[in-house]
Amino acid sequence: MLAARMWMGLAALAASSRMADGRQVHVNLTTSYLASPLYPILETSEFLSQDDPALFFKYLSAVNMRHNAIKDKHDVNYTKVALEAAADVLPEDSSVSRLLPFVLQTRAHSPSIELFHQLAIESAFKGCPNETVSAWAIIYRSAGCADAVMCDVEDFDSSVLDAAAPALDDSERTCAASGQHDFYLPVDHVYPSTASVAANAPHVVVYGELTSPSFQAFHSKLLPLAVAGSIKYIVRHAPTNNTLPVLVHGYGVTLHVKNMEYKTFDDSKTSKSSSNGTSVDIDDDQDDFVVSVMMKKHDEVAQALRNYLEDFDDASAVDEFASDDVDDAKKKAPWQLTQLGYLAMQYIMASADPLKRLQLLSQNFPKYASSLVLTSKPVAAETIEAMGLVRNQVISQRLHNRIVVNGLPVDFNEYGFNAFDFLKSLSGELRLADTLAKLDPSGTIRGAVGSLSSAPADVRITLRGPVDGFAPLYLNSIETDEETEDWPTDMGILRAPTWNLIYLRKVMYELILVVDPTTKEGIEALNEVNFLRNRQAPIQFGVLWTSPQLLALSAEERAAYTPSVRDEDLATVFHVAKMFHAAKKHSKAARDKYLREVVSVNDLKVKEVLQMYSQAVGERFSNDAWLEDAKAILTDGDNDPVWAMTDLVAAKKLPINSHVFNGVVRNHVHVQEDIMSHFGRDQSLYQELVRGDKITDDADMLNELVGSEESYAVYCPWFDPRYQAPRTVPEFSWDEPAWKQVGSFHAAGTASKPKRQNVLLLANLDTATGAQSAYQALKRVPDYPDLGLTIVHTGASSNTLGHRVSYMLSQLGHTDSTTYMAVVLEVLRLMSKKPEADVLTHARLFLQLHLDAAPNDKILTKLNEWLTSTPSFSHPFSFKVDPHNHVIYVNGRPLDLAASPLSAEHFDVLVVHEASTRSKAVSKAYVAQFKHDNLSVEDAADKSLAFNLVMNAIDEYLKVRRVPSVLPEVNPLYSYETPTSQPSGLDVVAYLDPLSETAQRASGILRMLASVLHAKITLVLLPSPSYEEFPLKRFYRFLWGGSESSSVDFLRLPRKPVLTLNIEPPELWNVQMIQSDVDVDNIQDDASATFYIKDVLVYGQCVDRTIVHYPSLPNGLQLTLERSAGTVHSHKDTVVMKNLGYFQLQAAPGVWELGLAKGRHSKLYELVIQEDRATTVPVIVYDFLSSTLQLVVKKQHGQESVRLLDEDEPAHKTTGEAVEEKSYWRSLVQWGSDPPSSKRDARSGDTIHVFSLATGAWTPYILSMRGR
């Protein structure tokens, strides 16, 4: 049989090889750029600066100290210097320090250094063209125009830094010669000064080699200025003597056994005898590639193989080309083949080091296969059944052939795996682990983190009203409308299983729109609601109509509000809502007709609204005074129904242009997008409640549903898992020493206890809104013994009442005194309602009452004095805030309150939601550590503040969705756990088929994680149930650190088979072969090959947003990518594809400009960056990570209706124009064709499309020829 013969042929290859006859194949991969001998120091600096910019500058100082200590500078071990300097700045026993040597081996940060190298070439060429410089500086205040370029530190003149900032209209200003990109870039190293840096402070960009004396001279002169906040200091690498090849890691190499090797294997001379199993130990391969013990016993194994083949002699005689016989042969496949995966699993789990054996077996399977096929005892049926259950469990969670690192699934499939993305994830996890280990030495918090879910959960608010009420304003009634009278009312229907949506004449689903019905978004949403109503969706619909203008009105402004009655004025939400209520009073039909008319017209005028009302109630043609009557209704003063909706939106803190489905708020109005997920979520909940007899026939079903889950009185943006605080919200470092100068309020008797809830309120106490927010927050403190409240005044540091109260707070420090809290509370209450004079009068009277009760209390006396006068005072965080900041932080998470005062209900929602979700188990575990400690008030405050750091780390941990372990316990039958002597920052679970290509790729990485990073590895083997052909017909290696070699080495390979070499780089590398001593498609002896990364792919999606709400794909739009470095100009181009607007360009590390091709493309389209028009978009290529660009274009004004691919270009062009617009892409697609003729040859009949496909090692050469 064909399958068995091919399989046995490959298995027997191992027996045909002897150790002395083994051959070798070596492969290495380099880059198109070279490196400086200083690369270990440079790349280490990039690695350290990833998460902490300050670490970059600390590292510079450490490198300088270490390098200066070396006397002989001619033979410096820069790797040693780099690692020792890193150890000087990293915490002791840092996980990151263990990762660093591995990162240096992979050369992961070499593109970043090359990026700066290219910038340095460009900068030196233009800024210092006639000098040989190793360090220089550029000073500028506005991007694009340098004030000065200093090619020598002796040229430094501090007066340049003191020059006034240029005026916006300074047309006569001259700029110093500098590089195009000698200005701030997102990848720059900017000194993070703790001092306040003026907005007009000059930027100083210094290029240089970090160890050179000239750079150190610049650095020592500019660093003090950066520390003081006088300049914005930027450092860029300028490596010299770039002569070393960059041998990168992170790719795989395969050696496929030629198919002909199976088909020509001669098994006709075998003799019949019984099969004998052979036990082989491949773990003796200390270099991972030594021939197994089985190979040494060549004669015994060869005889065993011959005996084994003889058992299937009748099957091997079939015609291998007859399909029927092949099908029959598959049915007769030997049990050793069908159970091959289980045999491999048993063989691996029997080893003392299963990880090593997995790597050896999977990566060299053709060599070791016979050790499995000669097994004489089948796998027990119970084992196969148990493995099937486990395998199905893992597959149901989509984790088969995946590795899970701290809950993050990683796909190791060939085309989806980028080792450098994985390295970045590892680095982030290790940094997070170091942070938690520092804050949580006992590990109790890390254990609690497992109970938190990273999956977003829907949160409900209470938002219901009577069906005939004003707010919400209901558009239908499920329980009384005629349209639903035939619907069933028996809830027993929910007890039975069903796959369909259940209809009941009860309110199970309610959707409330929060919109302005005069806006485009509001009209579209109301049309969707009408669409669903017409199709009898089982939903009770309601609306809350309001607008930002109505929400901003004060009580006095609202009382005096009068809607416009001028015919041509634009109608507002007030007009629409008022006339809707009038139509509703008339009849249901009038209400519905009025609403249909309103949502059919954009930009409604006042007269049109009144006309729609009159037509709906039937007065338009029967009453000559219809307009006057409608205006009378509009202005009759009965406006409570209109204001009720605005009041409810304000009270519930609902965002405009949102909808609420059964209490779940969605921050958009595309109601049909989420409606099926809402149905699926809530119908199953109803079924559980009914089956549990928790809902009776006369109960309000929706109230029971909302009551069965935790719900809140008001909406909080934190309920939206996509919420991000605005950039205007100040960011604080919770470990800054300045926090020791900031006090907080506590419930009585709790100041010496660490808190689970730490609230910080930023408010301008000189405003009524800020004072009211502070009052409401402080008023709630006594009800929360686990909470501490800090209030920071954001107003100006001048002699205002708010500033004086801020001084009081600073002097009270951390207090749980009910007396002092009562005084501050009364002052804040008065400040929110009364002018300053009245506040002082009433506050003194209030203070006097307390002084009479405690005449010896010196603090009360001081508080009385501070109401009118305080010493000079500046809050330690005054430079971080401005008077417009109105923000509340709970355990470090911010919420921008904007212009709305904080209410008691809102405060409760924030605190309760935080305690029940984000910090639920973590806060309990954190404070439990100090349960028996006798802490001072100051120590307790420090512990409480440190909890913000813990929660920041937890937020990072939960930022991405994590999955729990599928199998709670280790079963020695199919799983293995590496022994660990101490808690590990990496918990890795690998669900692998041992005979899969994924296992080949992942096995070596698992060993690296265990040996280098001390990760806890849980290996779960999930073999395929059966095989009908040989599973792994290749040898494999994946180069990923962990050894001294920077090349892929196959040692002691069998001599017989012809092999085909393929390289498996990350998808974004354009890899080509530059040297080989053999034909790599037919390797018959030793071989070596060298490949290089010619370019890195820049890819993304291009979208045409000429019509904002209906984006399209600009199929055929030609893009260009260009850059200059010195005298070298590079140009690439491509076109936008029809499928998803995909484009792809090739680029080396550097800063490129992405633009539109000249000619028709740039005439029709223009680029858009954040709604602004642009000629080019900067593209920075500085790493090997996968990233997708999002490119937005729009049609030029006047070209909106012109199609890009229309044949309307001028028929004649000058020779210069033709040459200028000719592109590389056009020459590529026209390669090999004749020049275009003026007339097409006439032809008829069908078209035959001919495609050619080049594969193998010669493909890069063919493609390069086509491009010439």
C-alpha cells in the first residue's frame, strides 16, 4: 500500500545512516545594513528605554562610568560593558536582566540603531557637511526650522537657548541647515524632566556615539539644563565604523525530504518474520542532533524493519497508482501508524526531561521515527478515550497547538507567528512581574489576580419609568398595543429549550435612545427604531431627547427659556419634543405619523415642525389658523414633559448619542449592531430565572432581570470597556516623594489602617462646581471605612478662598477627626452656594461652636485664622494641574468629570463599582498583609498610596484578554510541569500535538523560556487521533537565542535522502539568498547558505473617506515611499488592492515619507492626517514588529465624482512627463512584454490566461531579474 510504503521508507532512513557518515547543513541570515562594534551598548539602551525613558539616561551614565574605567580602549568587550551597566540601573534579581542577554543575541533592536544611523547620515551631511564629526547638536523651537547647528561642543553658545520664540508670522526668519528629520520623532529618547518645562523651551537634539568624548562633552553640558527644565533634551545614536554583519534570530529553517525518496525506497527483498520492538533513548543526543542508540545497532534494527515490512507484504504489492487500491490501503494502515501520535506522547512523557525529548523528536522526526514504529504493544483504549476528551476540551477553547503565556494565547503557526512580537510580549510580562514582585513579596496579590476577568462584562443601570410617563418617553407598549394582542403571555414557554427568539406579551426587552432628534445621528437612529417597530421586534422602545445646549442651561436660564417661533429658524430638540407630546395627547396615530415625518427631513425649520404636527392631528387643511394654534401650543409654558427628559439624562449621567438596552448602555446609536447579542445574553438569563421559579406570572420581568444582577443608579464611562481617559487628564506617578506632603480624610478611627479605596479629587475650589464636588465626596467618607479621600485644589496659587482652603487641607494632613472633617465640610458646602463674604461669616460662626466645645484645640483656632489669611503656599503638584482639571481618581484610575459637579450617587457608583470589579480580590489580599501590623498614620498612608501602583500593574495585566487554564491538574499520562524552586513571572501552558509543525517550532522556545527566564512550563500533549500518512517529512530548526551560534546548524543528518532547504522568516521580512555552495532544492551532501533581509514590509489599509459615513476603498491608487540619507535617495511604490484596501511596500529601517504618485493619483486624491490635509505621511521603520498602517485619503475638491480608473487621461504627453510618471510598479507588471503599439491587434474568441509560478531557492533571483 502506498501510504504504508512511503511511511516505512522514511522511518527506515534512520537505519541507513551511521554516525561517521552524517552530513551537515548550515544557514545564517543577515541584514542589508551593518553594525558598529558598539552595538551591544546601543541595543541595550533601546531595550531599557522601552517602558521607562528615564532608564535610558541612567544607563548612559552607567556606560560612561564603566567605559572610562577601562584603560585599554582597543580591545573592549562591549557586551560585558553593556550587561554590567544594565545591572547597575536595573533592580537586583530583575527578570528583565535575565532576558537582556537573550535579546542581544536575537538582534531585535538592531533596526532602531540603523534608523538613528540613517538620521545621523542625513543630519551630518546637511548640518556639518565639511567636517568630520562624531557628535553634534541641533537647536530648534519650531519643527522644520533649526535655530542653530553646533558641530563642536566649543561652538556651544548658551545665548542661543535664550533667544525668543519665533512669531507665527515671522516670514523673514532664516533657518540653519539641518536634516529633514532633525526634529522630535515618536521614537526619540527625551529626557523626562521632573521640573516644569516651559512651552517655548528650545529642543536640543544631540547626535553621537555614546562612549565618544565628544558626545560626553555635549551630554555633560546639556544634561543639567534638561534637569532644570530649561531645554527639551533629545539623544540620538550616531554609530560609526559600521562593519559587522547583523546575524539575526527569530526564523526557522526546514529540510524537506524529497517525495521521490519515499516512492523509490526498495522494500521488495524483505523476508517474513515477526516484529520485534526496540527501545531507543534519544535523550543521549547532548547536542540535540547526535544519532540515536538505534542507529548504532544498525544490523539489529535493519532486520527488525525487514521483519516489520514483511507483515504487510501483501499490502505493499498493490498498484500504488490505482486510486481504489490506495483507498483500500488506507483502511489497512498498521496500528503503529494510526496510533503514532499516542506512541510519541508516551515516549516523550517517559523521559526525565520531556521538553528536551519533545524538541529532539519533533525537529528530527524522520531520523527517530523507527523508534516508535517498532513498538510492539498498542496504546490502551482507555488512554485513547481519555486523550480524546482532553483534546476536545482544548479545541473547544481554541487553544489547540497554542502556547498560553500568563493567560495570553500565542499562535505559533508559520504564517501567523512573529518571534519579535512574542519577545515584546515576554518583555512586558516580565516587567509586570517585577513590579508585582516588588509590591507583593509574599505573592498573595498575584494569586488573587487569577480571580479577575479580563473579559469585558456588561454593566446595567436602572432606567425605567411608567409607560405613559414623560421620561423615558415610550413609543410603544408591548403589554397594551393592539399589534401584540396575539402574543402568548404564559412564561412557561421559557422553561423549554429553544433556539429561537421567544415572543411574550410582557416587557422582556426595552431599548431607550438618548439622542437629539434634529441631528443626523439622531434621525438615523430613530429610523432604525421605526424599522424594528414595523417588523414587530419584541422590544419596548423609548427615547430621551435632549442636547448639549439644553443640558448646559442653569435653573434660571431654563425658567426664562422661550423657543423660537420664527418660521425659518432651525428647529431644536425642544420644538420636536414639545410638539411630539402635543401629538401624543391627541392620539396614538397622530403621535406615530408626526414621528415618521420628523425623521424624514434633515435640518428641520420651525415652521416645518409645526406643519408636521398640524398634519398629524388633521388640522393642516381643516383649520385656517393651524400655524397660530401650533405656535400657541409651543409657547404655552407647559414644558415639564420636555425638561423631564433632560433632567433624567443629567441625573443618570447618560452620554448623548447612546442607547440603553435592558439597562446596558452602549455608547453609539447603531442599535441593530448589538441587538442580537443583547437578545442572546438576556433570553438565557430569563430562562434561568423562570426555571428557578424566581419570576412569577404577575412580576415585572425586566425589573426582575435587572434586580437579579448588580445594577447602578447612574452611568459611569468606566462601564464601557473601551473607555480611555482624555489626554487632558493629568498623569501622576504614585511613588513620587511629594505625595508625603499631601493629606487625606478617613472615616473615624481608620487613619492608621491601609485603605482598599484611595480617592483623589482634582477640583477648582474657587468655582461652585468644584466646591460642590469636593463637598459631595467628603460627605460620603464616613460611610466607607476602607476609603481615603484626598482633595487637590487646581486653581491659581493666589490669595483666594479656594487656595486658603487648600492650605488648610495640607496642614490637616491625614486625619480621621470628625470635628475637622465637619468644619471643612461646612466650608465647602457654603462655597458651593454663597459668595465669599457670606461663606466667611457663616464659617466663623460654625467654627466658634466647635471652639466653645473644645477651647484648647489649637488646630480649630488655626483654621479660623486660615479662613482669611495663610502663609505663602504652593501645592506640590500645582505644576501638574490647571484650573480646568475636574477629575476623580479611584485607586489610580481617572474619570474626567468635565463641567458636571460630582453627586453623592455618582460617587457611590464609582466606589462600589471599583470595589466589586477592578480591585475586588486584589485589594482584599493587599490589605490582609498588614492586618496584624501596628502602623503609624504616615505608614498606613504610604501603604495606601502604594496600592495605586499595584492597580496600575493589574490594569496592564488585564489590558488584553486572558484565558484560564483548561486543565486544572497535571496528569502524568499526557502533561508535565517543570519543577520551580521560586515563584516565576511567567506561567506557560503549551497545548501541543507532538508530531505537528507547531511543536517543531515551539519546542525549542519552551526550553529557552524554562532555562533562560525560569518560566514555569506546563506541557500538555494532544496527539492527533490517527494518521494515514507520515506526519513530519522534514527536519526543522528555529533559531531563537539560547546558544553561542548565530546560525542554524543541522548536524549528523542521514546521508541518503535528498533534501530541500526552505527558510521560514516572519511574514514582514523580504528575505533573499545571497550565497550557497549547492543547489538548496536538491541537497545531497554538506551544504551552507546565507540569506539576507533586503527590506521590511510596510503594509496597511487605505480608505477613501470622501463621504465620511460611507468610506470606500480606492482600488488602484498608487502610493510611493521615499527617503534621503546623504546623497542616496530611495524610492518604492505600490498600488492599493481591491480586497480590503490592502497595500504593501518594502522599506529598510529609517524615516520614510508615504505619499501619492504624481500625475492622476495626486490630482484626484489627497492624504488626510487627523482631518488635516497632508502631502505625505511619515512612516518610521525601526523594529521587526508586526504593525498595520491606517491610511486615509479624500478626493480633491471638485473631483468627488471622478473615478480613478476612468480612461480619461490625455492621449499625448511630453517625453519628460512620460518618464516622470513611469514607476517601478508599471515596469514590473509589463516586464517581458513588447512596447505598446498605437493600435491593438484585432482578435476574437475566448481569452486564455497563462500564469507562471516560480518556487524554490531561485525565486528571489527571478524576481530580481524581473525588476531590472
